[in-house]
Amino acid sequence: MTEASYDAIVIGAGVMGASVSFELAKSGRSVLCIDAGPAVGGGSTSSSSAIIRFNYSTFDSVLTAWEAADRWKRFGAYLGMTDPDGMASFVPTGCLALDTPGDNRPTVTAIFRDIGIPFEDLDAAAIAEKMPDLDRGDFYPPRPVDDPRFADDPETEIAGYYTDEGGFIDDPMRAAQNFMFAARAHGTELLLNTEVTAIRRTDTAVLGITIDGGREIDAPVVVNVGGPASRSLNEMAGVLDEMNVTSRPMRQEVHVVEAPATWTTDSGSLVSDPGVGVYFRPGLGGTVLIGSSEPECDELQWADDHRDFNPNPTPELFEAQVLRTARRMPELRIPLAPVGLADLYDTSEDWAPLYDKTSLEGFFMACGTSGNQFKNATMVGTFIRALVEAAAAGQDHDVDPVSVVGDATGKAIDLSAFSRLRDKSNTTNSVLG
């Protein structure tokens, strides 16, 4: 028996699902947002490093991040309201991207110039002057900590490029809840602690979903924003086989350690350091937050079942990531036990997201977003809304790609860059995107 009917159902109440719910509801649609978890933003979103940076491999990815940052910096104005429980805030730190041999720096900086993103090229002396906490050696390539060459002295010096515009969002879970507050103000209904057990469909079109207990909910539009559950939802919908690029859950760890006294949110920077295999940024309360940049020497931890993984940080990964960071930051204090968290990413094969329609009429997706897409949450709802409205108007995005014009630059973002049918050879094929 059908329990209810909506214009759109959004599966997933993380920051992406909340953003999609907000934009669809703001457009006048009746929206249900459903999540198996107990809280908005309580899944992968709450484990995000919440970094704001722009150094991606392709024009559309860089432009998306730049436009999204503009909305984060005026988040309340973009939402059109203030959440009385508090608003997430952008913390400016700048962003330093360090070089590795044969990397995509020339491509990225050319895109920066095209879009108008301010940056400066830095040699080792300039890096040392700007950030004296950092060692100026080039430690490439990343090595396991038990490699006899791990502690070898570098033979050359590092270089990179820096922009003042990077930073992070101080509370990623709060950001998702801010989105949902605004979505509910526009009429979105929220259903937590409820699992989707089936995507209902005809041969050609989506009909709605089935939830716990066999209850059916109708909608002509269903959006898969299920995070680590996205792959199983695409399989339920029968669209997995048509995808040239798919996503799957991957276990990841982020660690937190005490920062050197001079490495603060005022004096430190977000640092992308693939030469040692990590990224790190200053955190609140005098800390450094450390994550992996997926060096080739490390084995990726794919999860066969998004409901079955180790949610605790491990000594092995803690040691690897913190000791690698200590190579770049020699004054870093290393605790005896792991401090941090472990969670699942929803990761695509080329580490670029999937913001797309499918061949099943009315079934859309915002998948493959974990690891490097939190920053783009302020644009993702707009992307999905544009795709939904284009499909309703008879536009076939697979043939005639939809574009979204950015508020800040007036430049068009081609959403085919995030298509499930795209070529997989255009990115770094790492978390850097």
C-alpha cells in the first residue's frame, strides 16, 4: 500500500542530500528526505575534513569549487535564513599545494588564471619564509614507514603554489543541519532511522521507493545521495550496468594531533603534500588534522558492504600518516596512541563525483562525493535541481549537456564533466581529484 506521495524523494541526509533537498524544495516541489541514520549529517559528512580548496584537474571541477567557496563565505545569505541552533562558518587558512614530478600544476594554474583565482608560485625559500614550520626538502616518492629509505635526507628542495582563498568549514555536521533547516523551512519532510529496501520502477521510469516494513512511497523523481550506500541503491534501481564510472565504499582514516605552537588557524595553512602522501590543515583548539592523499605505496581499503567496516582508527595507519606529516613538519608532536576517526568514503573510480541523470526516467544521482567534494555542497543542490528541471523540459542531458552559470564568475559549469558516461582519464585518479 502506498503510504504517501511527493514530487521528489532524496535518499541521504548528509550535507549533499540536505543541499539537494533544499534546492528542490526551494523550487516549489514537495520533498521527502530519508536516511537510515539517526541524525542529519551523522554519516560520512560528520567525518569530513571539510576542506575548501580549488586545485582540481579539470576546468569544471575547479570552477565548481571556486563558485561553491563563494557561497560558503556568505552561507546564511545563500540559504536566505539563519539557523537558530548555530551556523557553520568558513575558516580562512590559505592553501599550499606542493609539487611532485610530472604533476598537473601547469594545467591547474592555467585554469586558475582563466577563472581569476589568485595564487603565487613559491620556491623552497619562499615556502620557508611563509611557513617556517615546514621542512623545505623534497621527500618524493611516498614510502611505507618500514621502508629503509623512509627517513633518508632529501636531495632536492620542494616548490609549489599557494592561494590565500583556501580554508575549511568549522563544523561539517552543522553545515548539513543548516541546509536541512533551510530545506524544512521550504517544506521538506525528514524521515530518519529508515532504510530504503527497494527502488520501485517500471521498465522505463522510477515510481518511488519501498522502506522498512514494506511501506511504499511514490515520487516521479528519486535522487540517490546515499553516500557509501550509493552503489547498492544504483543496483536496486537497475542502473549500475549503464555507468562507465561507478562508485563504491572505501574505508578511510583521519587523524588529529597537537600542533606546533606556531601552526594555528591564523598562521598555518591547508597543505596538499602528495610527495609524502598526506594532506593536513590546522584545526580548532591547537591541532593538526591529517588525511591520506592515497599514495601508490598504500593499499586502498575497499568495503564490500557499507554496513560492515571497522569504525576505529588503527595504529598502522595512524603511524603512517602522522610520521609522514612529521617529515614535512619536524616539530610535530606524535602521541603514543591513535587519535582520530575512521569512516567510509563513497569513492568513484576516478575520484571525480557523479552528478547525473540515468536512463531510468526520474532517477538521478549525486554519488562518488566523499574525500574531495564536501567543499562543493553549496553547488550540488543547484546541479541536481538543474538536471531535474532539464529532464522535465525534455532535455536529454546525455546528448545535450546541462550547464549551470556560477553566481561569482558568470562562467558556465558543464555538468557533463560529472556524467556517469564520462572518460575516466582526465583526473589525478587520487583524492586530489
